[in-house]
Amino acid sequence: MNLEPRQLDALSQVLVHSSFTGAAESLNMSLAAISLRVKALEEAVGQRLVTRGKTVKATPAGRMVLAHIRQLELLNTDLKERLQPASKGQSQLAVAVNADSINSWFLPGLKVELLSQHLLIDIHIDDQDHTLALLKEGAVVGCITTQEKAVAGCIAQPLGSMRYRCVASPALRQLLRKGNRTIQIHDLLSYPAVCFNRKDGLQDLFLAQHFGLRGIQYARHYIPAVDGFHQALVSGIGWGLEATIQSPEVFKAKQLVDLFPGKTVDVPLFWQHWSRETSAAHRLTSAILKAAKKYLNN
């Protein structure tokens, strides 16, 4: 199967812009020419690669081809760096990282390596159970995920675990205790939980693991912002699950307290990345493994 580079470029731009018109403008070509190139590529692979409509999306086969395109782009960049070692250009790598890692160990752990290795990162934030989808689509070179089984063409390396505690503000804890008695689970569920987004299942995991409660309905706030989620807990609008390494200074200042000491949830994390890595991506992998060893429970 012969994949023509100009056709691959046309497909890439169509999917980047989610439209044929946007791709035509980006490549300074006619709409008809872009359409013909994508159609020719589809004929070459024998499958539809995009769904045509108001918003253009990749089909499963299209996502596979897009992942191939992204790898080719990185390999070309890697070759250029090897042929021109004196170049001062920096490599930019797209990665998918869960919000809790971003807010705790990921950036502090990689700071030195990012500066010394001349690496630039383009971070996509999602729940740790869903970052893998971006790797499958070829949108990123690697992801922090809870999925241990490596996807095709990738390697899954264990990083360690993030430990979570059920926390709230001191004022909310006092309300839950209704004086000085021990907090009961029905007390907790009488107040809303604070969740990062609708994909956030940590609260459900905590309730199932420690209280045997599964599939129950309870009030929830959804706050899909790293700082906003944490501030919501500090403000006392609800309870939630927060990583023990996330904001140690806040616990020291008694802005948040552990509602059920000893009842924790450990979430194992893995770094999944393409097995065919560029030299820049390999340096990033080494930096991530080093940072995880320092900060996570191993």
C-alpha cells in the first residue's frame, strides 16, 4: 500500500480543522483538491477515513492513519535533530495527563529535565481512566493512565500509585460530625461531593471499597478545573477525594482535613507511549519515570 505524503497531509489538516474548508485554507489549496486527495487516500487504504458532515471526524481507520501520520512527523523531527545536532530548536511533545498528576508531581518532577533537555510539552488534561483514548487516536505520544494493558504499538510502564483521602474543610467536618461524634456514611452522603467532571469515578470507588456502596445516587458538584476543584473543597461546598501529595501545605494549614483516617484509595498509574519513540520522546519517558519514582507510592 502506497501512502502518498501529500494525501496524508491533506487528511491530517482535515482532521485538525474538523473540516475540508479549514484544511483548504491552511494548505492554500482549493476545496476540490483537498477532497480529491482524501478520497484518493481512502481508495488506497480501501476504507473510509472520515465521516463527512457539518463536523468532520475520523473513522476508526482514520484514527489509525492519523496515529501513523503523527509518528511519521515525530520521526522526521528526530531525524532532523540527529542530522543537525548543533540545532538549538526545541522538540514539542503532546502528552495526556490526569489533572491530579498535573496538580502534584508531574510538573515539579519534570522541571529540570524539560529545561536541560530542550523539551516542550503540549499537555492534554483528562481523567486518568480516559487519557488512553488520546493515545489511540494519535493525538499524543504518551499518556498517564490507569490502564495496564498496552494498546497496539505501545508500551505500558508502571509509575506507582497515587493515594487519595476523603477530605473536606474543617467547618464541613464539624457539620458532618453533628457535634463530636464519629462521622457516619449517611452523614457524608447528606452533603454534595465535589467531582472533577462526569468521568471522575474516585468518589464511587471510595464508597464501594470502604462501605460496600455501589451504584448509589448522591448530590455532586462538577468542577473541571484543577485550581477550582481544590478551592471548592477548601471553601466547604462539599467533600471529595484528593491525592495526599497534591497540596501538603494545605493540610498543614488545616484548610482540609481527613474525614475517615486510614480509609484511602490507591490508584495505580502507568505511562503508555509508542514503542517507536523519537530521541526527544525517549528523553521525556526517562524524565517521567524518574519523577514518578520520586513522588509516587512504589
